Amino acid sequence: MRGLAAVFVAAMLCPGSAGAEIAGGKVKIGVLTDMSGIFSVGLGTGMVTTTKMAVEDFGGKVNGVPIEILSADHQNKPDVATSTASRWYDVDNVNVITDVGITSVAFAVLEQAKVRNRTVLLVSTGSDEFTGRVCAPNNSVHWLYDSYQTSAAVGTAVPLLGKRWAMLSADYAYGRAMEVGITGALKKNGAEVVGSFRHPLAANDFSSYMLQIKALAPDVVALNSGGDDTVNAVKSAREFGVKAKLVGFGLDTPALIKAMTLQAAHGVYFMTAWLRRDDAETEAFVKRFMEVEHKVPSAFQVGNYSAVLSYLKAVQAVNSTDSKRVIEQMRKTPIRDVLTDDGYLRPDGRMVHSVALMQIKTPAESKNEWDLSRVVASLKGDDVFRPLGEGGCNLAN
């Protein structure tokens, strides 16, 4: 009997023996992203590709249980995202949704996850509220970047860039959060905002904004938007002869810079949450991605790989897809992968890691078609992400 008891205990402790704890006999990952809108170059099918790469690198199964990937385009519309998320959770038994995108969409998906005790990996979402007043530490992690971190990092660059700033912000939650965050960071570092302007999402004409900004003669213009909006704003600034230094957000997407051309984009500064390492692991990762997508991955796509891989490791360790248990395990495991070698997940859902200030190269400086930017400064995550406890997150959620 003692021998049989020992066998029973061993079986219970063996990860591969408890596959039944994973509901439905599968781990289902839903990639919900912008497939066709202004952010699709840095997100799009590349998010599906890096999800597949994470699953492949993990081995395709979790403790013998297969992994299935679903994908959909939320079109940057909260109602579309809500409908998709509720169907995935209720009908398709999806365990985790990854990426999500703009803040309004992320709010909608997170609400669906909280009601159903499912998980959301917030990757390209930028608002710092997801580790602040609307945090959901049992249901979500905020993986790549946020408005607080980006603003704080920009503030450290005041001595390099200048003290008189103008801001052109996308008129939605992330753009407004960036405007507030950068204003505070600049004031803290002895700089001032001499003018602020807002444009609609997916704007086509920036001429009136640039003429007003040019008249202010600022040292720096912060372009608080992303994707095609940032690209079009940079082009417009060049066209109208704005002499100020430009700081663009959402430009940690090499394909966007390449499309702008170095002739138009050179000299522009941007923050990146992925400081690409010069090692064999990174080069092999980029090569695999390019074989499918035919371009270098964006920081968002690399961040998605990291988040999915970390999630799968945690599911394996606890042998369950229960959201609270999985995220608790994710907090116990340092993040060491192609995205970062110094990442860790905090109790408020914030993944902290090093970031960098970059500058786009001139055509003469570029050595090949994807040699597009240089590192200006590398910044430790603890120095730029909001300190734990200052965001108003209720950790008992």
C-alpha cells in the first residue's frame, strides 16, 4: 500500500500527468490585433507570426496538451473587439488573448477577461492606467511599454534635445496620456511646453498643425501618436520646414522607417522597448521572422513573442490555465529572451525591462537596408517605469 501511495503522489506531482486540469484539453491563444489599420505595419500578421514562433520554440504542447492559435482583426473598434473576445472566451474556450492594441480596445477586452477569469497579454497597449487605476493583476499583464515610462525616458533626454517643446498628440486615450506625461517629465527636467495640439486618429492632413508649430520655433516637437500618424506627421514637418528636433513615438517599427526613407526620416529620435542585441539568438530570431514576413520585426512583435512564451512557461509550471495561478507564476520567473535579458513582472502587472532612446540614421551612415537607427542612450527599467505603488493599483483585485 505504501508503494502504491508513493506512485500516486508521484503521478500527482508529475506535470505531464495532470493535463486534465487544462480546460478543454487545449491551450488556446487568441491574437487580437490591428490587421488592416494605421498600426498594422508594426502589428498585423507579424503578431500572429511571433505567436507561432513562441509556440514552436516552446515545443507545440504544454505538458502533452496541444496549443491552438486563433487570430482576428479588431479594426481599432471597441465594439468589434468586445464581440470577438466574448465569442472566443464563451464559444471557442480561448484561454488567453494577446496584443489587443489601442487603449479603448484594451479596456473593452480586459472587461471581458475579468468577468470570465481569463487572461489578457497587453503588448502594444500604451496607457499606464492598466497598471494604475484599472489594473487587473489576476487577469492581465502589461508587457512592453506605457505612457509613464515613455514620458520619463524622454524627460531624461532634455539636456540633449532642448528646453522648449511643442506637442502634437493623437486625440485618443494614449495620445492624451502622453501629452500629460511628457508635460510633467519636461517640467521635472527644467523644460517647458510652448504649445500643444491634437489631431484625430488616422489624420490625413497635418499642414495646419505644422504651420502653427513652426511659428512657435520650439527646440523639439513631440509627436504623440503611432503608426501611420507618426509617419505622416514627420513627412509634414519636413515638408513645411519645421527646424526643431523631432521625437516620434511608434517608430520602433523598422518597416515604417524604411518606408519613410532615411532621406526624410534621418535625425528623428524615438523610444524603443526592444534594444536589439548583437548575438546569435537574436539574429536567428530575426532571420526566422523575415522568412515569413519579409521585414525586420517591430518591438511590438518581439514583445508579443516574449509575452506568449512567458505565458506558456507559466501554464506548464502550474499545469493550469487559471488566470490568477498563471500570472502568479509569471511573476516568479525572470524574463530572459530575445526581447530582454533583465525583465521581471511586478504584482501590478507591469513587466519592467531596459529601454532605449534611438535616432534614425542618415543615408550615409546606413550600412544596409535594415541598418536604420543608432542607440543614443540605454535606460534601466527601474529608472523609467512608474514605481510600484504610485499608480493607484489595488493589488487585491
